[in-house]
Amino acid sequence: MEIRYTSEKSGVVLNRKTANGSYVQKDTIILEYKEDDSDEVHKVKVDREGVVEFEFSVKKNSKLSKEDLIAKVVDCSHAIVIKDLCATCGKDLREKDGRAGQRIESSEANVSMIHHVPELIVSSKLAKELGSQDQQNLLSTRKLVLLVDLDQTIIHTTNGPVAPSQVTADTFRYNIYRGEYHTKLRPYTREFLRNMSKLYEMHIVTYGQRQYAHMIAKLLDPEGVFFRERVLSREELLSSCHKTRNLKALFPNGDQMIAIIDDRSDVWQYSEALVQVKPYRFFTEVGDINSPTGSNEEQRFAEDSSNAENDNILEKIEQILTEVHSCFYSHYDKTGEIKDVKVIIEWLRQQVLRHLVIVLSGVVPLGLELERSDIYRLCNRFGAKVEKVVTDQTTHVIAARWGTDKVHQAQRRGIPVVKPRWLQKCVENWIKADESEFELTADTSDKPQSNQLVVPELATIEPMRKEVMMDMANEVDEALSDESDSSSDSSGSSSSSSSSSPSDEQMEDEEGEEGMEESDSIPERAASHEVKYDAMDAHTAEEDNDDEEDHSDISLDDGDDDGSGDDEEDEDDDLAALIEREISER
């Protein structure tokens, strides 16, 4: 229904008596005006209930002429709904005895924009309007948006027993879920949040449950100045595996002003907006207690938690985010255009190893193409070019061990040979690390010592029980029994063979021990388990054919080099295949 100005005389608007978009009943006064040359106040009423949509030009003191459109009264579109109740007209949209979402009337509301109230949804049109307002508020305050993960990014939490030595000034004890929890703040966390709050509107996005998330938010921000109510927990996330699905609802006008910090890239589907943070672990033998449902990420305990108090990662992350903010607003001030933060972060990331040409030796698992390996992707992501052979253009060789052909070629050419830890350090700090600190020589090459693994990431592989190894050895024995039986039958020495054979129990013990030794000799297969932290994937075994002349004491190869016969090699392959299958199933 349209409401028009009907007086023959022109007039002027005195006041709107109701807000634009409000729901009104029949005979509600929506506007007051007076005619020219008269002080009498006239009122405009509506003839039906509905939502009032004022004409844009109808404002206080605006002129009115005959037949000018004042407003329209339309049916409620239920653009704002909370728990199936329309926030505009108050109508209960849920079917009688129906479940949540089962409505008797359609609604335009389909976007959840409030972090901690997912039941409150608005229409796409309203969401974009609100998103535009939020964007203008950010620009006027010269801020960007920072999505902050909690566990292993800025804190570490355990629900297990804690030694007295682990209770520090930044360790908090509290009770939730009928249990006792301890949370340790990462060093520099408070300073980081205080400094970043001046440049970013910060939001918590975590797979921790709602009660836990709000408890941590209160510990980090007791005054509510950093995060306010911007806390997105497991209950509000739309996916049990990825955090990205909520972004369109929270930021309906796009994610071009968003940066992210998290210790995991997979939950953000490897977004270019992510500044990945080295996982923080303070409590021993504890990983991420709030990892996503169905996550197959390995828990990583290889790093020594005794160094947790010397962690300075957040200081490095602060420098990166400060530079991102500076680049964004420098461009905005010059052009008036909003530069996508993802482009800025990607450009800064590419500068870390820019102009470097890297050759890898012994750090890509056997059977995996170089271009598909994580370490190759990591080098490229940070600006380096990876080649397969050492040339005059090569600037670095990253090697797992000393003595390979590629290492010797690099040594002859004066090319730095570094440990994989060098790349990890570059990635952690977003700065090219000093090669001399990670130089690989015959003296510094990693060698196994007293239960110390050559490859730290192998500490993340759960060891197989002795019973499992014995079962696997028995399977190999059964698979080869037919062949051995036929051999003994053909030689006619079956009876003598049985009389000199060890007992079944002895064979099981010996084969079990053999299986254990064999499993320890295949770190490259164990290393094929995915290690999510990008900085050091696949710190193991591939050696090219040109590396087979390696004379170092450390060998990461499966095969024997003593010219064993085909039958022995086949048996080794069968055993290795069984072990590899067992590892993959686990």
C-alpha cells in the first residue's frame, strides 16, 4: 500500500513518528506535517498493519507536494529472526509442535552474523547493509580484522596433572566440565593483544566449546576491550573440520580486510590470509585438546617444551601483522581503494626466500613426486624456486644428511648446505635465517644417539606394540610357508629339517624381534604420515639415484647394498609392504 501527500497546498515535514522499517498496526501515526501559511499540525496514518518503508527524500523539513510518495506499507518479510520468532513483527514462524527451522511461513532471514547468538539470523539484504556499516567503521578507525585461534597459537591448555614447576604467573587454573584445567599463556601474549587491538578488530575463532572459549576470553581480556563478544566457538562453527564456512555470514561484504593467525592451515583450507604460527606447547605430552572433530592431524611432541618460556614467536607475528596493516592503509590513503589483505600477506610471504634457488637432498619421502611434497610447496610459498639438480644458479642445498652427491656438488661449488631446520626457521620468523647457524657438515650431520631420532617428526608416530609386530611377522611367515615347504619336499630332507628347527615359540620370538628391527629401519615410510605444521614436513628419506654412493654412517634407505639375491629382496619387500600397510591403517 502506498501513502501519498493529498493536500492541495504544499507542505513541510515536521517529524517522522516511527522508524523506517518498523512494524506498525492499523491507524498508527507515521508522520506529522503542516501546510504552508498554516501552523496547524496534520497527521498521516496507515490503513493497514505492516512494515513502513519511507521514501528516501521524506525527512524532517523536507517539502511536500500533492501526490508525492511518503511511504509504503508492505507485508513483513521476517528479515530478522531469532529462534523462529520474527524480531520485526513478533510472529511465531515455527510450525505447531515443529522443530527449529520448520516454519509455517517463509522468511528472507538466512545469515547468522552474531558470533555467540547463531539463532539470530537476518536477510541477505540486511546482512550486506550491516556489513557495509561495519566496513566503514573499520576504515574510519583505521583498523583491519584479525581472527585469532586459541589453542597452541596464543595459549596451551591441559586437563591432566600439572607439576608445581609448571605453575607460573601466566598459568591459570580453573574448573569447567566437572574437571580441572590449566592454561598457560604464550610468552608476549598480553603485549601482543594490547598492541594488535590498536590496529585490528580481533575475533576469537576456536574449536573449543563455548564455555571454554568464553573462559579463556575472560582470562585474556578481563575488561572486555580486546574481543568484547566476538567469540566464535565449536557450537557456532558451521563445519566440524573447517573454520572458513562462517566467514561469509560474519563478513557478508567479503573477507578482503581479514587476516588470520592459527597454528594450523588445514582448518582454514590453506587461506592466503593466514599467517601460520608455530604451535606452542608448554605442558609435556599434551597436544591440542580442542582439535577439530574427525581431524587426522598427528599430535606432535618432538619439540622440547622446556624451551617454551623462551618462545618469541608472537613478537615476530606482531611485526608481520603491523607491516600488513601499514601496507593496507598506505595503499588506501593513496588510491582510496581497498587492497585485499590476502594479496598483501602473500606478497610479504614471497619476499622471505625471494631469488633463492633451492635443491633438496634426502628430505622428500620415497615414491613421492618432488612437486607434490610439502617441503617443495613450502619453499615455493615463501618465494624460492626449487630445482632437481645442482647448477651454478643454485643458492642453497637443503639436505637431511651429509655425503650425498648433491651435497658434494654443492660443496665443490661453494654453495651453502643447510639442515631442514633452516627452512623451518625462515618460515617461523618470515625472515631468511642465517645459514651458518644451520650449516650441514660431516661433523654437524645428525646422527642417531641414545634413543634420539634423526628426524624429529618421527617422534609423532605412535610406536607399534610388540604384539602387533609379532602378528605381522607371523603373517609373513604364513605367506612364505608354502614356498619353504615346497623347497624342503623337493630336497627330500623334510624330516631332518623338522628335527633341527627351533620351536614355534622361539620362532615367534625371533621373528617378532626381526619385525621390530625392520620397523626401525624404515623411517621414510613412517614419515609419510602427514605432519600438518608446514615448516618441516617430510624430513626423511628420499635419495635420488645419484645419491646412492653415500658413505655416511647414517642410512635412511630400506634396501640392502650388499648385492643380496632376488629371493631375499622379495622377502624384504613383502615384510616392508606389510609394515607399511599396518602403519597406514593405524
